[in-house]
Amino acid sequence: MTTAEYLGEVTALAKGLIHAGVEAEDSVAIMAPTRYEWAVADLAAWFAGAVVVPVYDTSSPEQVEAIIADAQVTLAIGGGERQASLLRAAFDAVGSEDLGVWTMDPGTNDLIALAAGGADVADDLLELRRTQADLDSPATIVYTSGTTGEPKGAILTHRNFVGQVRNVAAAYREVVRADGNTVIFLPLAHVLARGLQLICLAGGMRIAHVSDPTEVVDSLGVLRPTFLVVVPRVLERIRNAAAEKADEARLGALWRAAVRTAVSWADDLEAGTRPDAALRARRAVFDALFFRRLRARMGGRLDYILSGGGALDPDLSRLFRGIGVPVIEGYGLTETTAPLTGNLPDDIRSGTVGYPLPGSTVRISEHGEILARGVGIFSGYRDPAHTAEAFVDGFFRTGDLGRLDDDGRVVLEGRLKDVIVTSNGKTVVPQPWETRVEADPLVAHAVMVGEGRSYLSALLVLDRAATEAWADAQGIRLDAVSGEGVTPISEPRLIAHLQRSVDAANARVSHSEGVRRFALVSTDLDDTRLVTPTMKIKRRALLERSGNAVDDLYR
């Protein structure tokens, strides 16, 4: 699609929305997987003067109903009939008048029919609607993913988006460039992917959309992006897949040596020192054996990978930099309109999320909470009571713990609500321990527990595919791994295998911050009741559904 063709489709659909009865400041919901039509509907709603309400494609009927009601949605667009049915049911349950539900897939009420209805809408009326909102008008209502509680509707303004698009593009000129291209596969209902799309549109970059994340790696060789935006779990899967293939080819020991070499290479680059001759020679060998093939697998043109949506293991960041594809880690929230801080292409420090980006200010409270102010900070939640709780002295309370290093980079240290206070009064931040255990390919999520208890324990949520592959190689049958719900796994050899990762993580923290006992559980990691669309575990939901697994750790 050319830019002109895209603009033509946006304009036609915007006229269709106006003809259908959408008024300025009305809410229009979009519920669909990541796809080109999402980009058309998003801008068309803005051209029509509406407020966009994204709904995750994986949302439950109860979640869809709550959003439709809270945002007072008047018209909705679904990807296909499944999403359309959920949206229609939500309208019926709410009992409000609506302007209909339309689909991106071909059908009776599809976007082609919606656009056709607006053929007679005058250009002057469309231009009036397109320019009616000012910078401080609401642009979108985004409902947070709710890792620590019920989702809240965050109101982002046009000023938030314009400020972020212009400032992020200025900070990342090497990345956002007219001759570059990217692949968007993260959910466009999430502000990270949506902000990326707007930055690329403003920068003249080519965008490809992939609906199924499992197809992303295979698509890279065809689409050949110059950069990608991912969540850390995607990088973990790429690393784990490479290790698995090396093991299958009986090259596991060589791969592990290659990983150590890549990390050492990245350490030297971050320290600003030239790698010595021996390290250069080792890397050249491993580049021929592994790294060159990995870069080719990722399309062969990747200059940078941008990682957000969760903490990234520093060694994983160093591995990719040593391979030749630097990872730029950043940090932000829905309420900050995506990126708040970020490493810079020529100044990457693994283990940090970089400096505050242009237009943003960060400070650390006396309790260690990251506070933020700037162009991306949202105007508030739908519920004024939630808004009042979210700000202090004009700064937004992120709910994340962190610190500034000696150079002013932000270092994340966990969620404020995840902090554990044991019965002997010890305060523990779980994230450092959890991140180290999650580096094991078999562990999808590590969740430390111990609030009010005499010692710390943990639930390790298994990665099904990796665990099944490991079990097959060991000649072990793990029927329960394929089960539904949260299922305890008691296979002794698997427990003994993961004990090594637990011991290694314990060795990196103080004795009082180490885990004494742990349990293995299997669950459906596509279940939106347990996992957010950006692949973060909902701790409270996991613990509630784990039955006696936690209590058993203290018997």
C-alpha cells in the first residue's frame, strides 16, 4: 500500500463513520488482532473527530462489556465475526443505543460497506471534523492490562501522542528513518505498538502487520525489517530456540561458549574498550558458526531491536549485542503514552532502561518509586478517584520501583505492589530473583511469594513447549503439562533440573532474599485471566488459582 492509498482508505472510512452517525468526541471501539485495517480504522476515527477505544482481541466477554459501558462506546469495529459477536453482546448487555458493529473481514456489515455509505459526505465536513479537536482533546481511552488489579481507563490526549511522536523520533533518528521498515506484531490495543505505528507513519517508514506472533520469525526473512519492537519474552524465545537447535546438532557446548563470547564482546563495547585479539578471534569463529545465521534468520537487515513492556535480563541484552543486533531497552506505561525512558543507539547500558527521553522528567520518591512528568503523561483516568491517587506534586506515580545510576540512567527494581514483607519484617523486592530464574528456558514466569511468612518461596510457571521438549529428550512423560487450569507438576527429575536455576538465583541475592522452597505449575499462557497481552503474569490471579500449592510450600 502506498501512503496515498492508505490516506484514501482512511478518508473514505472517516466519511462512512460520519454518515453512520458518529459525532465529534463519540467513542469508537476497535477490537481486532494486529492488522492493516486496524491502522485504517484508528486514523479514520480520528479524522471523524471520534475518540478511539482499543479492546484486546483476547478480552473476555465480561471485559468487553465493562469497556463498552465505561467508555460509553457508540460504534464498534471488530476484526471478524467472533469479535463482532462479543461487541454486539456487550451492547445488548449494557442496553445503550449504538450505531452498529462492523467487521474488518468481508461480510454484510464490513468496512467496505461502512465506507461506501459516506460517499456523499462533503470534504469540507470531513476537514471540519478532522481539525475540530485541539491538542488537549481526548484522543483515546486505553484500558490498562491489570497485572495488579482491575483495568482502569486512561485518557490520552492528542498532545500526548504528538509530543511522544516528535520527541521519540528526535531521540532515535538512527532508528526511525524513511528508508527503514518494521514489522508490528504486538497487539495494537496496547499503547506501545500503537505509539510505534504512529511514529513510523510520521517518519515515513514502511510497516508490515503480522496477526499471529508465532509467524513473526518466519516472516522476517521476507519482510527484512531494519528494526523491531518486542517484549522480552520474544527475545528469550529466539535465544532458547537457538540453544535447542545447537543441542540437536550436538553443538550445545559450542553454543554456550558462543554465548559467553557474545556477552564478553558486549561488555567491552559498553565499557568503551576495544576487544582484545583473542576475543576478536573467538567472535569471528562463532560469527561464522552461529551469529551470521541468526542475523539472517531475523532478516539480515536488523540494525536494532527495541525492547519494552517488561524487564529484560541484562545478559540477554548483551547476548544480542554480541551477536550483532543491539537491543535498546526502554520503559514506559500506558499512562506515559509508551516510552518514558530509553537507552540510545550509541549509548546502551544493559541492566538499565536508559535516560528520560526528550520532553520527560523522572525523579525517585523517598520510597523508591519512579515518578514522571512530561509530554506523554496522560490527563487522568475515567474515574476521578483513581486520578487523585495517581499523582503527587504534579508527578505521575508509576507504581514501579527504581533508582538512577551514576550517569542518570533509570534502573528498574520491581513493582511497588509486588514488594514482600516477611513475618520477621524483611522487605524484599522479587524482580531481581525472578528475572534470573526466568532466564531458564523451561521457566515462563517465576513468582516469589512469602508475604507475612517466615521465609520466601516461589511458583515457577513452566513454558509448555520447552518443558515438553526437555521431557522428551529425558524420556519422561509429563501428561499434566498439557492440562488446563493451574496444575502442579511433581516430576522429581524436572524439579532437580530447575533446582540449579533456583540455586544460581539465590547465589546472586542476599540470604534473606533467597527462595527456600519452590513448586512447579503448568497453565495455559494464552489465558487472559492469568497473562496480560504483553505476556506479563497476573500475580494475584495466579496465586488465587493455584489452590493449595502455596500453602504446601509452608507445610
